[in-house]
Amino acid sequence: MSFKSSSAVNSPDSSGVSRRSLLKSTAAGIAAVPALSAGRVLALAAPEPVAAKSFEFEEATIADLQAKMQSGALTAQALTKAYLARIEELDKGHVNSVIEVNPDAMAIAQALDKERKSKSRGPMHGIPVLIKDNIDTADKMQTTAGSLALVGSKPARDSAVAQRLREAGAVILGKTNLSEWANIRSSHSTSGWSGRGGLTKNPYALDRNPCGSSSGSGAAASGNFCTVAVGTETDGSIVCPSSSNGLVGIKPTVGLVSRRGIIPISHSQDTAGPMARTVRDAAILLGILAGTDPADSATADADAKKQKDYTQFLDANGLKGARIGVARKYFGFSDAVDKLMNEAIAEMKSAGAEIVDPGDLESHGKFDDSELTVLMYELKADLNAYLAGRPDAEVKSLADVIAFNDKNKEKEMPYFGQDMFVKAQAKGSLTDKEYVDALAANHKLARDQGIDGVMDKHHLDALMAPTGGPAWLTDLANGDHFTGGSSNAAAVAGYPNVNVPAGFVFGLPVGISFFGRAWSEPVLIKIAYGFEQLTKVRKPPKFLPTMKM
């Protein structure tokens, strides 16, 4: 589904142990990382300067585009053609966020233009969307999670996400690159890299990392290669790339959006969600994606809990009277980020928010071990179940994928191995006591003694914390350089989390997270929109070769 191996939460707990160090230590003794190719040069070439042409639809919103299409000033065909040309101009050879374009995109747009003459399907009619390459589409595109092991095989049917997008009249423009297998393969990975897709770059500074695993969706939406995008998250993989690429990202409550047809990691944490340049566009897309699916039991309550239109909660004064707890223990990994967050807190106070500072989780830092245990068990069980349903895939199980990677290590493992896969393969079934106890601990610590506990204690509407730090330099030789972040509590609890751009550090975007109780998307969207309208810090990227100091 989507997991940053450090979950973008490298901030130390009370014992000074981080998720990144945890994964590194647990990898030791499991299996030796396959040897890298002898003499391989791992240094990245300096990115070339990009001379971007002006783009008519830069920063265009869904409402902007719908108004033009409804008036007849624009067609879905013309819009789709413009985005495809921009992908060809700026993405190809530069950002590398799109792993594959949809060969049927123009035909789909043409059909939607014809249909518009008699009716509109709603706000997404004719809107070009990019979706992550772990979301099944039963069309001419592939779904590979970035792995060569799935190249050539086709899903039997559309995922629920793709089905809902098509029904809403969206133009699925293509698939985005990702951290291979949603960044769960290795504890030493480089986010944004996959064997099939290569390396995705950050459009603000091409030598910087876009964060993972929804790296392509983040870079593409930020770079105006689509109107909106869909990412997936297990822990951090919507909110971190949204933060690093200056986007709004909504990680919904687990069970609000169906996971049917999405290559999984963890059924207790996986979800898909919107990534967009504005809160309004993210809210529109969430309303399209949400809903019950009989094929995903976790969504049984989704129809009862969802909102048909999340834009009804957009209130420019959404911060007024909102009680927001500051999860201070997620601070401290960066002086510059702390300064930015403290300025944001002051602005929220000026807008009438009631700030409870600190508003820390009692269980902060206590569920790293249990989360990792659950993910390893569920990865094996869930991926095996998914692969068994790919009719013509060469690999039918996690064991098969491990064997494929070993056989093709020159292409699949030139920079990092598959220690996490090996660890997961060694796990037993979901009836094992170790798993059952770890899952129970996750829910107790992240919910009762975590988000619900602190919100009950202080009567809060939401919690806030820095989503992460500014994008780090991509380093294929050593892997990711995570600094810190706050995604794990909402991820482990299965609760919603909304990232909003908060400002810039040395020209690189940094986001703020608002998270809260299960099914609290309306409250979080109201607060997020109030913050966005108060600050309005989003600036489009300029595709610089490196960060300007």
C-alpha cells in the first residue's frame, strides 16, 4: 500500500530510539543484504537546469477548470493534451514522476466532452488525475508497484479507486512512480526509486528527495502535471510527500476508502487518499473516493460515516474556536522547522484558535516495536492474497518476489536489498500470538492511550505537529536521511491526518499536520482550510537543479 520505512517519523522518543534506527537494528541478523554490484558508481549526476515554458493551467483548480469547460471555453481533450505535453516537456528526463501515461487518455477525454453536452457527472467530469502505480487499472496500463516482477501482468479488474474515478468522469491520465513496493522492501531504501520507474526527483530542487512512497503522486501534483493525484499510505506516505512537495494531502480514516485492488502492505493501516494543491481540491477528491465496498470489509461503515460533499466544511474562519493540541514531542528535530511551527501556532491563535500546548500523547514513542511486528505479519499475508489474484503474474507470493529479486538483483537491487521482505517472510500466520498481541497493543497505545486519550483529556478538536522536515538530498549510496515527523500516531491508530503547506525552509516546502479521531475528516478539513486561507504559503516549484541558499 504505502510505507516509508522510517514512516517519516524519525523524531526520538523518550529512549532516543527512532523508527529509522529501529528498522536498521532489526534488519541486523535477519539476512545479509544482497551484495551490490562490484564497482558500481552510486553518485548522482548533477541535475541540469530546466527551462520551463509558461503553462496556461499552472495552479488551476478543479473549480477553475470546470467553469471553463462548462462555459465552452475549454474541453477535456484540450486540457488532457496540455497536461500530456507538460509531462513530456518537464517530467520526462527531469522530475520522472510519471511511470506511464494512459494511451487511452485522449479518447476518454473525447467521450467525456461528448457526454457533457447532455449532462455532467459532477466536479470531476473531465478532470485529469494521476494515480499511483500500486492501484489496479484493468486497461492498457500496468500496475507494478514499481517492481519488474509484475511487468507484463495485468490486474483482472479495476481497483475500487479507479472505478470511482471513472464513474465520476475523471480522466485517468497515467500512473505515478513510487518507492518500490511502497517502500517496505528495505530498511536502507532511497524513497522515490523503483526498479521499473527509476528515481523520482523533487520539483523544488531536483537533487532533493520527494519523500515516499507516494513520491510520484506528490511530485506530479506539485509540478502541475495533473489537476489532482491519488496516493496511498501505510505510515507517512501521503502526508510526507505532500509536505516535501508543498501539497495538501489527506490520509483518511482506514475504512473510508476501499483498498480493493491496491497492492497492499497492511490491512490495519493501508489507505488511499487525495493529494492536491488546495484543501478544496483534496476535499472534492475525497468525496469521490469515499464509500462502502463489499469487497473490503473495513469499509462496512463508510457509507454511514462519509460525507457526500466535503467542501461543505470549508470555512475560512475554521480556526476560530477550534481547540488544537500541540504534540510537542514530535518537535525538536530541526530548529528551522520548530520556528516555522511556532509561527504557525501564533497565527492560529490570532485567528481565534484555542491552543493547548503541550498536548502530547501519553504513549508517544511506545508503539514502534508493535507497529513493525504488525506490518511484517500483515505484509506477508496481504501480499500473498493479492498476488494470488493476479492471473498471469510470474510471482504468486512474497517468497516468489524475494526469489525474483535475488535472480534479478542487478536491476532490482543495485542500491539496496530486501531485508524487510526477508523478515516478513519469516513470520507465521495472523493467528500467531505475537501478531495478535502486537495488534492489540497498537490499538491500545495509538488510540486509547494515544490520540483519543489526549483529545478526551484536553477536550480537543484536533492535534497538530510538523509533518516532516525539508526535503533531504537524495543519496543512493546511503539511502534516505530522515530527520523527523509525526505520521505514526494517526497511521497506527488508523485515524485521519491532513497535511497543509506551512512555509519554506531555504526554499523547500514544509507542512503542518492536523490529525484526530476516527471519521473526523470534516473537522480536520475545516481546520486545514482555515489555516490554508490564513497563511496561503503554497508556491509552485521552479524545477531548480539544486536548493538556493
